[in-house]
Amino acid sequence: MPEPRTGAQASRRSRMPPETAAKLLSVSRRLAESGDLESILRLVIDALRDLLRAERATVFEYDATSDELFTAVAHGIGNRGAEASLLDGAPANPPTIRIPATKGIAGAAATSREIVNIPDAYADPRFNRAVDMTTGFRTRNILAIPLVDHERNLVGVAQVLNKDPGVFDRVDEEIAAGLSAHAAVAIKRGRLMEDRLARDRMERDLLVARTIQQQTFPSDLPHVPGIDVAATSVPADQCGGDAYDVLALLDGAVCPPDSAPNALLLLLADATGHGIGAALSSMQTRGMVRVGVRLGQTVDRIAEETNSQLCEDLPGGRFVTAWIGRLSPDTGALESFSAGQGPLLIYRRATDCFESLPTDGPPLGVFAWEDPVAVTRTTVGAGDIVLALTDGFFEAEAPEGGQFGQSGVESIVRRHRDAPAATILKALADAVLDHTANGPAADDRTGIVLVRRA
């Protein structure tokens, strides 16, 4: 039986037929013109099968991160058994076809960067017979061709099965070598273009998600006599994990547009992480709180129901810290519940000091609460300022080190204590930017500032 032969071992090249050379040139031109990766891959496998007069072909792309070869484009892909037969050593019926880049005959071509010609697959110990036994496909011979770009970087491996008739010869190796260089460059170009298009799509999707998220925040905060309130949310990424809400209430329910409210519902929520996942969690929290308000639920019931639902919905390791407050403008009575959200501050104008509201419970979505929710009750006096700010304010880092901290917040609030709420909130945001030297935000910065004027 003849010994397996590699491209390096072939000391002599047979002459390529002129008509084959013309077809190879035509395929090369088509590869140069195409930018769609799937089209390139299908063109390569069709060209290999037809030019080498084989039964089937496939192209494995190389994943340098995992050091694996993978493919989803091959002859026989519609038949899962036939699909598996293309894979030298791959498991049957995989949802994604991946094999180690050092395994089997394809791995030998990837490692050596040379063509591997196997005239008898069953005589080579690297061939996995179990695949043929499982699928019913009979692999007679294999030609594995490394796809290497002009910088000698591995792009992938092409594998051709069953020359018809006979075995793959030196002319076949020459044809394969001629096609492989063009194929490697075309696949690399197609992958780069596909990655660029994927990034562009993701950026567009993130922009849409950010627009939707920002538009869900109140565009016009309620106007309540004696109450001055301002709110903002600036995400660290395109989408933030923070959310806020300010709702006008009448007798415990959402106040109709033509009626005078007698209470305000305030919400600040901060989900773990950043980006779309965190944004979904925080916006889900906001949506459930709004539903609770529309159903006329109390602060404690809203917190309990929201926590129960998030426990069912959030995956492990995900949670939401939140603060829910209900303020009566006439009396200044404030019902407060903090689910792991803090610090929450009240500046007492009469004594020129700050008071911290307690954390009443663990974050939302961690575990079901067995005990009833205990709401903190206090009074917001004339001139007092309620501050609900997320970590992005307190934990903002200076370039040389050191957080803005609670002392930084208190200093700004005390300095602007007689200013409108919007001015206080802007002063806080500006001070944080100065503290970080306008550096990129490490966390979302969301805040509510409420001043009771009378």
C-alpha cells in the first residue's frame, strides 16, 4: 500500500491541464470579486469538488482564540449524517461543527502548513472510522489543504473526500495549492468584512436600544406646588443599567393629567453590570413599579411583588438595587424603601447637616423575602433636599486615585442648597466630571434631587 504523501514530499509536479488552469483562474477572479463570506466558502468547496473531481469538500475556518477548526458550510450539510462524515474525528450531529486544530488529518494539515494526501483513509491511524460507521458514508481517500495567507497565518483547512475515480495525485495537489492561496485571502477578507458588518449592526442596535431607554424616562417631570424635583441618567455605555422614575399620584394611583396630585412616587434602580442586559433588568424593574402604582399598591407591596418577579426572571448573579419613595407635598411625609440602594441622603436645611436613610432590605432578585417589608418613614421639612444617586456619582475616580465620595456630594449640595433642584443636580454632575478630569465613566450616573420649598 502506498505511503501517505505530503506536498513537501512531492519532488515533482505533473503538468496541469490547460483547461483546468483556465478554470482555476476563473475561480480566483470570482474569489477576488466576492466579499460575502458564505458565498466565498461555498465557492471554494464547489471549486475543490469540481476541479479535483471529488465527491465532497468542506472548508474549516481557524479560530485562533480557541485553537479550533470550525465549519458550517460543506457538501451534504442538509443531511446531518453526511455532514458529520466530512469531519475527520468530529462528533456526530453537532449543533456547531468544531474540532481541535491539532486533531486528525485536518489538524495535521493545519499544524504542518502543508498538503496532506491520504490515499487510503482506513490505513491512516489519524482517521476516525467511527464517523463513517455512524453515518454510513464511506471515506476512501482525503486531501487536506492548509489555507495560509501571505503572512503565513493559518486561515483554515480545506478537506476534499473521495477522488472519482482513483486517488488524489500530484496534479490534484498542484490544483489545490493554486486555489488555496486565493481562497485564504478571500476567506480572511470575507471574515473581516463580516465582523465589520456585525459591529455596525451591533452599534445600530445599541443606538436604538439607548434611544428607546432614554425615551422611557419622563421627559417632563411632574409640577407639584412646593416641590422642586430634577432627575438625570447618563449611561457609561450605549445602554445603562440604571433607571429612574417620578410619578404624580392622586389618592395612591397615577394622577390624571387634568387633576392636582397629592403625592409623588420616586424610583431609582441600578442593575448589576452595564449594557443591554443591565438595561433590560433596570427597565423591567421600572415597568413593574409602574404597574404596581397603577394598581394602587403601597410602597411595601410594590417592593415585594417586584422582588418576587425578579427572583423568577433574573439569572444567577444578577440583581437590582433600588429605592422607592412616596412623598406627600403637603405634609412632607416620606415613605421610603431601599433594596440595597445607598447612600440615600437628606440634607436638613434647619440644622445644616445630612441624614442617611437606612437600607431596608437586600437587592431585588436575590432571594424571596419571607418577612413582610418594613418601610422607613420620615418627614422632609421646608428647605430639605432629598438625594438619590447611583454609584456612578459616589465612586467616580480621580486620575491620581480617590473617589468623589459622599463628602464630595455633601460639599456641592451644601454650596448650592438655595439653588433649584436642576442646578444642584448639574453642579453635582459637573463636579464629578472635574474630579475625573473628564475621563470615561466607569459606571452609570443616575440621580434624583428633590427640594421641598414649603
